[in-house]
Amino acid sequence: TEQEKQLRSFYSRLMNIARSERCVSNGRFFDLMYVNPVSGQFNPHRTYAFLRADSHHAMLTVANFDGMAVNAAVNIPQHAFDYMQLTARNTCLLTDLISGNTQRSDISPERPVRVSIPPYSAAVLRWKI
């Protein structure tokens, strides 16, 4: 069916990211769930967020396990910047490795990163360090 083809395509893209992105295979990991409690812009029962980074790129992955699209605001604490050796940046260009779309966003402990995610999908936002 068409739905099965879309699901296969999604998982194929996801597996290619896991295989080809150095920050996934060799990078540092930081779970963001403890700084993103239940709110009008984040539901930790249906949404999962984490960071990965290496010396070249960082990635914010946000998974939506809900049957409805989500507009999430993801907090990244200063501790994550310190641990991941990241620098806060204004108007950073983020590329979603799942959809291919780009967006500009501040990457800062002061402001959440806003991301739209289709139902039962994810966004894998990568930026150059």
C-alpha cells in the first residue's frame, strides 16, 4: 500500500542517517528529556528529543510518537552546550535530514528550538559547528 511505501521510505532515510553521519556513530550523546517537561509546546509522553555532536556537526533529533502533527519547542540547557562542546549561535541554518527542509533558528540555552514534526515521524536537524 502507499502507507507501507511511505513507512519504508522513512525508515530507509533514518537508517541511512545512522549509517552515514559521523556524529551518530562516533559523536557524543545528550538526552534532553529532563529539561522538556509537559507543556503546551512539548509532550514528553509522545515526544522524545536528544542531541548528538562530533567535531564537525551537531544534530537535534525530535521524534513524534503521536498520530497528530506536533509543533514542539525544545529546550537545550547550558549543561548540554558545555558537555557537547557547542557554542550558542544566532540564526543558525538547520537542515532536516529526514525531509530535506531547512530552517533558521537560534541555538541557545536562552530560547527553545522550534520544530514541526508530522505524525509518527521525526526531525533530525543538523548544523555545522
